Amino acid sequence: MSHLNTLILRSLEGRAAAHRAMAKAALFADSSARTRLNRYNHHQNQAKALDARLAAAKRQEVQA
């Protein structure tokens, strides 16, 4: 079961990193400033949510 947990944690880490990269890319897109900011905020919020899920999963793994 720990192998599955490791895969899930890596998946969450990778997805959070991808959202942070998309947030940075959104700042340089050929769009209006408002659209770029909205996309940046969206991806940063997604990354923060994934980081929170990752932290909760790690806490749960330690307690088990």
C-alpha cells in the first residue's frame, strides 16, 4: 500500500509544479493584463490546493 501512496504523492507534487509553471507562463501570454492575471491566480490557487492535499496526505501517512 505504501507504493500506491508514494505514487499519489508524486502525482500531487507533479501536478502542483505543473500549475506553478502554467501560472508563470500565463504572465507572459499574449492576452490582456486582466486575462493574464486571472489565469495566473487560477493556476496559483490550484497549486496551493494541491499542496494542501499533499500535506494532508503526508500527515495521514505518518499517523498510519
